[in-house]
Amino acid sequence: MEIILSPITRISGFLTIVLEIDNNVVIDAKCKGTMFRGFEKLLINRHPLDAIYLTQRICGICSSAHSIASSRALEDCSKIDISFNSKLVRNIIHGFDILQNHIRQFYLFSVPDFINVEGEKINSKVPKELENKINENYIKSLYYSTLAHQGLSIFGGKAPHNHGIVFGGVTSKLNLYEFSKAVEIAKQLLEFTNIMIDDYQIIEKYYDEYNKLGDTGGNYISFGLFEDTPEFTICKSGALINKELCNLDLNNLKEYEVQDDISFIKAPRYMNLPVEVGPLARQSIRSGWIKSSTLNRIKARVYEAKLIAEKLNEMLNLVTINQNESKTDFIDGIGVGTTDTIRGALYHHVEIKDKKIYKYNIITPSAFNLSPTYNNVKGPLEKALIGTYIEDINNPIEIIRIVHSFDPCVSCATHLVSKNGEILNENYFMHR
């Protein structure tokens, strides 16, 4: 029996899941992205500095990460190193952006899968009085996620798609009132993360079976989060392959495109293996291997929100306001910019020729997690779904819970197709 879920709701973009069911158990799964984007080709022949602003438009939820990765790629090409204070400002912008998403992802994406929220009618295991408590915080989360975007705007000029992160540094210019407001916002966000953790623990108590569901195989990579400011590093770059921690080598990173099925999501592989990225990957690389599961994925995100809020408050105590820097001169060559972000590892690759962008390539976190089957090897989400028992075939809530735990964003599929259906994107990796 085949079930098609399309589109999966509560996410950005169009995600389709095709399931083969036998006796209420998923025996095969396919993940497809059915919306194409043209960002990699849109950048060809553009001025290199356009990349910072245009790539942010890939996504309105995690745009600051693209500005960081794109800036780093251009700076790598031009052999420029920016000041510690500029790195700090960038990480403050990024930190606020991650928090607005982690808050939204937990309360607006995941919580309604487990309890009744705003008229939802699911068979929740959580007692009514605890449901009411989480519902109150569900409403409050709208305020706090907006507050995080306000903090981002103070340093980045606007949110989403900030103007504060530029080639060679940052342009943030604050007065003391604006800075004090950012400090107060960071403190409020830290307080709210404790409430998030309490609400997560309630869900974990009544849905313990999801500690066993949603296993990707547990191979993880991270490009490092806040690694350029060692005092505030959340996670160093690294890979956990077959439970063994090793240094990250970008030469082991390849991407493929599936030609025998219609999907605009790439199939990136590390050491020829599909890998999970995101908060769970970061926690495992930081603290030791953790089993991949639906609840562990949500748990890692919730606890990471508190850790980032703590680091954000510490960074604000050290940053110097109005110490800005930027560059306008760049050179022809090849550059790579990486960072970890909201959903995991983000990769930007640029080639500049005759002072214009000659090639540009992007691998997004959702491409790692949602990658389709390639060479008969399932992508992480596909593998996580196989073996799941569905109680009600007409209401496969178990599938939705697993999918949402990845915080998928299909807007991040960055392919372009021609009028003849040909995928117009090249695979190229030139690491220095």
C-alpha cells in the first residue's frame, strides 16, 4: 500500500513523502522536494558582493547564516581575516536568529504534534492540565520569537535578511539605548528557554516511545558553530562516523543529483555516507555520540536554545559597539565559506573570474537531512521513517512527528530547471 503526504505542512517549501506500507509498518520511504529555486544560477555574472544579500533570500527563517557563509566564502577567496569584534557581532546576529527559530520550531512545529493546541484534535497522552500549561507558553512563544528578531535587527539593521554582515566585517552602528535593549532582550530569551525545557520534559514523559523512533543511523557532521570566537564556541567542526569522532575534511564532501526521480533536493554525502546535521549532531560531536531519534532531535534543539542564550548574554558583555569594518576590494579566485546554523551544516563555494561570480554552489542543512536515495542508499529522513508503525493509516501522525523533528526547510533546495526539465546545476568541489 502506498501513502503520499504532500505537501508536509508547517514547514517552508513543498516537501513530499512517499511511503510503502505493509501491515501498518513503513517498509520504504522516499523524500522529494517539489519546489525549485534558482539561486545558484541567479548569481552567475553578478557582482561578488551581491552574493551576501541574494543568498539570504533563499530563506526568511535562517537568512543570517547565508550572509555569514557567503561573506566567509568571499573573504576566503580574497584571503581576508576580519577582527575578533566583527566575528563577535556576526555571532550575536546569528545567535538571535537561531533562537527565534528554535523557539518557533519547538512550539509552533513540534508541540502541536503531541498535544491539542488551538482546536487541534489529536489523541494526546498529556493530561489536560499540563496541556493547558504548554498552551499558555505556546502563545507566549510568539512574543519571544519576535523578540529575538528584534535583537537581531538591532545589530543587523533588519530581520530577516540583515544588512549588518558584509564583506570584510560588519556595519552595525548602535547607540547605548539600542545596545541596552539588546542586552535586556537576551536576558528575557534566556529565561524563556528554561520554560521550553520544562515543556519538553512533559512531552518526553508521555511520549517515551519516540526515543526509539526516527533513527537516521547516527552519522553526524558539523561545520562548527561560533568556532571563530573560541570563548563562546557551541560546537567545533567535526564528524562522528560509526560513533568515531574525527576531524572534518571537506575533500570527503560530495554532492549528487538524483536523475531517475523528480526532486529538487540534492544528495550530499560525507565519506560516501548520508549524514545527519543539526542540534543533535552538534551535541553528539560536542559531548559524545547520542542515538538518533525523534525525541533526541527535539531535546537537543531545546537544550541548545538555552546554551545559545547563555553564550549570547556573554558575548554582549564583551562586544564593542560602533567598532565597524568592511571591504570593497576583492580578487579573482576560489573561496569556501562554512558555518553551522539553525538546521545544521551550511556550505557556500564561490569562484570569481574577471571580478564577477563565475560559479556558485550551496549545500544547505535540509539538503543533508532530506537528501533522496542515491546509489540505493537512503537519505537520513528516509531511513528514519522506515520501520515506523502507523496506528491509523488515515491519520499517520507518527510520520509527521518524525518529519517535523528535523525542522525541515525545503525553501533551501537551490536547484534551477530549464523549460525542458533538465537540472541546470553543476557538481564541483575545489578545496584549498
